Amino acid sequence: MKKLKNEKEMVKKAIAEGVKYGEDRGVVEFEPTDSADDKLLYIYRLLVHDEMIQPIPEDQVSQKSIKHKLAIWASKL
């Protein structure tokens, strides 16, 4: 997996956009105490469920792969 040039910024954007998307849909309400990793995992599962992104094979799911996948998604917004 090739790292994006500005992956950290895209991960932050993905969290912000994903939280907004989930709360606008009314399926989740994130707390300020929720960790970034928890938010990323929930956003990833929600976007896969809504068929907005392709799922990663279950045996390859990790924080690194989720961050990369969501960074790519955020870069296309």
C-alpha cells in the first residue's frame, strides 16, 4: 500500500467528514471521549455498510489499513 503524500491531513478530514456523515444520518452520536481509532473503525464500517467504499478483506483489517482507506476516501471529497 502506497502512502499518500498528505495522509495525516486526509485522516483528520476523514474523521471530521465521517463524524458529520454518521450524525447527519442519525445512526451514531460520538462523544468527546471517543478515541480516534474507535471513530475510524466505526466510520469505516458505516461507509462499507452504505457501500460508499469497498471493504478491506477481513484478514487484512488493521488501524493502518483503515486509516489509509479513509484517507483515500477523504481525498476524493
